[in-house]
Amino acid sequence: MWLGGPTSYLDEPEPLAPGLTSGIGYAPAHHGELIQGVFEDDAGRLRRALVTMPLPGRGSRAVFYPSQSHWGVVGPPGLTKARRAAIYTLREFAAHPAPAKGGRVEITSNVPHGIGMGSSTSDVTATINAVADYHGVSLSREEVGRLAVLAEVASDSVMIDDRVVLFAHRDGDVLETFGHRLPPMIVIGCDTDPGRSIETLSLPPADYTDAEAGEFQVLRGALRRAIAAEDVALLGKVATASARINQRYLPKPGLETLIELGLRHGGAGLQIAHSGTVAGLIFDARQAGIDLEGCVVRIKELGFTVTDVIEPAPARQPRKNPRQPCENPRPHAPQPRRPQAAAS
Amino acid sequence: MNRAGSFAEATDAYQLPRLIRLAPNLYAACFTLMKMVPARFILRRAAERGLLDPGTVIVETTSGTFGLALAMQAVHLDRRLILVSDPVIDERLYRRLTDLGAVVERVPAAAAAVAGGYQAARLDRLEQIMAGLDASFCPRQYSNPDNPRAYSTVAEYLVECLGQVDCITGPVGSGGSMCGTVGHLRALLPECRAIGVDSHSSVLFGHPDGPRELRGMGMSLMPDNLDHRIFDQVHWTSPGPAYQATRQLHQRHALFMGPSSGAAYLAARWWARANPDALTVVMMPDEGYRYQDTVYDDDWLAARGYLDQPLPAEPVLIDDPAHPSGSWLAFDWDRRSYDQVMSKAAMSGEPG
């Protein structure tokens, strides 16, 4: 996809105004969802929504090199959604005193693609943040969510990183805020179907029954309590119930085996990527004597790939000054996903 | 769901029960008018589906609180309501229904002698009325799947307030409240036990049909909304123990509820005492005002001999629901279908 003027987009970025070199944005990945289904909004309408399971160790970093002279938005050829996000975000800033017309997006990411860790939302959100950063503006989290849905059709809620929300992922708005953070938990992430890749938008939206809508209502009530009371055991039951309902739509191989394995090792339940192949065994981080190593060994013996062990995030840091490029915003050094694209 | 404490409609204020702790592991879910949960949900859904045009008349057969809930909701919707009732309808309820604008028809007393009793006669009359109307909507609480569906709101509220619920006990009539609440709850808590409380001479769980004095539970016809596979255990009580338990609820806990609440309390208290580590919730469908001249009148109770027998400490566990004997019975239903239980009971009833 290429939109814009006649200029060759393979040119080197043109010289920028002094002090404004580029815009930088970062967005974390996620490890699927704690719950995904249909829920009533304030007007009583049923809406598709989810609660994201954050994955602090992985993410995407986007750099936006602006162009004042042409409208083209270029970037990694495979990342259509990120380029679309840049276009939508540029449109937001059309009335800005010194807007960029177009530009180039570079993305570095350590988020695996196609297994439900939100690689595309992460790329899209990082891109939106990078374009906003170039314009010296910090968009609200809700605004970023709205733009991400515009670019992606369906987006997870990684941009809303300061609270736990029920996010209408096809509309980009928050149906309910449950609290400031999830209770302290350890999640052993694994890939239930190694080698399989799922394109989110190729999945037909789940056609939940009326009875399932009633069940999601109960899960929502339980989630309110679990987050308010920091009750990991209850949170695990909510996630497990949502995973079981989802088996009708995108079945995970070995789901019941993994649920049972987690419970046998003192776990609280299982969360899944409802549009991917990853699953996570949930443990209460405050609980003594959890045999995490033994559990990891058993998961591997069963033929699943262990992807991440998610530990409780430290207390949230205030947002970093977006003008200061962060060289290594996360423990693992990000690997360029498509170096040939980034080098152009 | 509205938790703000102010409501746009009176019927919205009736949706959720008050949760009252009766013992360390026993909560009562007390409704002012539990039937409002399905009545409001069914009528609002019908309106959403375009089944309640301004000229449409709502018709239903009821002699109890479902009719009252419909009448209240019909006020909000500004629709006509015709209720087909039997002659034993409470006179004060009748006055309240008509004050709400409902037309109440009573089937003749002679219908009681025919098979199916008043319930069958009411259904016949309902069909006649509907045939004579241009546009009508019948909520059909006994077969409408929106009746159990409505109780997801109650299940949501229970888990939000209590987190873990190990057992729900409640009276059974249409099956809507127990099957709806427990059915939705089990998506989260599959182990949660369900104890249904029925009255003697009710066909719901296999008793032979017969006259019943105890109101608010039990049926002469099998409702489609009763999913027997929900229930782990079923209790039957005769009026005496139910009335005494109703009074104890009032005397010990200041809870002024109807006799079906008392019957459920009897079973729930017994199970909660035997299972101190499990959290039990008992459903209490309505308040005691309609029973002030009966259950809450010592002279009335004494004249009928209900005070002669002490309240039993525990139920008699039976193994054949089709051949009941005793005032308070319990049977392990074990989440089986009606046919599964009855074919087994028939076999064990064979001599030899």
C-alpha cells in the first residue's frame, strides 16, 4: 500500500528542523487475554470486549522520520497496519503548526508474530506514539486506542497501561475500569500449537450464544471482585472459564491437560490468547513453595513450547519523557524483525 | 447494572437481592419480589425484538408474584395486561394488580377437580383470550428461555459480592431462578452445588400430583424451564416445617419473608451446618406481607396443628422420590435428568 505524492520514497530522509530529528514510540506486547467475550455497555448493548494480559518483557519500538515535502508514508512492507496507523495519526495532526506530511517508519520488535501476543497492536501503538512524539504531543491512552482500532479493525488494549480495563477491541473504547493493576501473579507462558500462525483478522468473529453472554456477565462480576480484592485464585477461575468458552471458536490443543497441570502445581488457572496459540498458567506470586521449574519441565514434556515466564511488574514508573530516546526500554535487547526494510 | 442507588424505574430497583449473613458460612439472598428479575427481562427483550407494539396486549397465566411483576413493568411500558388467575388468588394482590391497571380473570373453582387442576384450566383460558386479540404477547415464564437467562444478573452479583459460592439452595417453581442462577454461575464455579426445595404433591421432582397448601413452590405441570440436571439434591417439606422455619427466620434474624423462603432456609441451614467449610447462599423470593394472617398468625398455625410437631433437626434421606413419606425429605438427585432418576426409581421399586 502506498498513498501519497510523486516523490520517490527510497530517498534518504530530508534534513529536519533543528532539534527535531525524529519521533520515537514504544508499546509493550501482551500475552493474550484474561477474558474475551461479549459484554453490555452502559446503554445495555452487547459489545465485544477483552481484558488484556500484559507482557512487560516484550514490545515494539517505532521511529518516525518525518517528511515535510511529500505525503508518502513508507516503512516495512509487511507491516501494513503500522503504516496505516501512521497515516491516521498524521491526519490527526494536520492542524498542528508544523505537521509532517508523510515520513518513514522503522520498527524494531521482539514480539513473535501470529501466536496471539499482539505483535501488530504493539507495532501500531508504537507507531502512533512515534508520530505523536515527533509532533511533541502526548496523546491520551484512549486516543491512542481509538487510532489503533482505526488502523487495525481490532486492537488489544496495550496502550492503556495504567489500569485494568474491559476494552471494546473493535470500537476502541473502555467499557469498564476494574482497578489500577492486576494482583501479583506469575504466569508461565507457552505455545499450545508450536509452528501454527494465526492471522487475527482472518478469524471470523466468535458468534457467542445468548447463554454465553450471560456467562460472561458472571465472569465480569467475578473479575471486579478479583481485582479489587487482589484475589489471584478467583482471577484464575475467570480466565479458565473464558478459555473454556473460547474452545468452541478457536480450540487450543491440550487445553484441559494444561488446566489440570497448572492446578496440580498449585496454580490458579489458565489464560489464553483468544486469537492466537499462546496460553499462560497463572500462579499467585505471594504463594510460597510454587514448583515453577517442575511445572516448566512438565509443560515441555507434554510437547508445548515455553515462551515466557511473566513475573509481577514492579510499581509502574511515571511515563518517560518522550523526547528522550530510550535505548533499551526492556530487559531483552530488541531484534530488528525485518532488517532489510529497516535499512532502506 | 445499576449500583448507584438511584433508579430510572421502580422495577429496576427490584433486580438485585440483599445479601444477609445468617451464619459464618450462610448468606440469604433476600428479594422483595424475585419474579421481577424474569418479568422485567422478558418484557424488555420482547420490546427490543419488536414484539410489544403499542397495541399489543400482554397476557399471562399466574396467581402469584410473577403477575405483580408484569403489572409493574407494564406500567413502565404503558401496555395493557390481562392475567388469568385461579379463585385462590390473594384478595390484596388482586386489588394491587387492578390498581396497576391489569385485568385479572379468574377461572371457575370447579376447575380444581379436573386433571391438571387450576394450572391446566388457566392455560386453556389463556389460549382463548389470545385467539381473540389482534396482537398479544405472552411471557410464558414456564417455557421462555429468557426466564432463566434473566438470572445471570443475580449470579453476577453473587460472585462479585462473595467470590466463592459452594452451594445455592432455593425453592423451585418454574425452574427459572435456580436453573438460571446456578447454570450461569457454574461457568465460573463448576463445582457449585444446587439444592432445590419443593413441596409435597408437586410433580417437579417425581412426587405424585395432589393438592398443595404451601405456596410459592411446587407445580402440578412440568415446566420446560426446569432443567433437572442442575440439581445435586432435592428436598421436600410439608407446610408445618416450612412455616416454623419461616417464623424462626423472622424471630432469630429479623427477616420477614414468605414460606418458600422459610422452606429453603430449612434445607440451607441444615446443609451449611454439615459443611462448615463451604459457603452457602439461600434464595429468598418474597416478603412476608401476604402471609401475615396465616404463617405469621399463631392461632392460625395452632388451629391447623402446625405447632404440634417440633421442627425436625434433619431431613429423612429417601432413595425413591416417587414414594414419599415423612414431613421433610431429601434425595440425592446427582445432576441427573428426570428420566434417569425416575427409571432408576422405578427399578428399585420393583419387588424382589
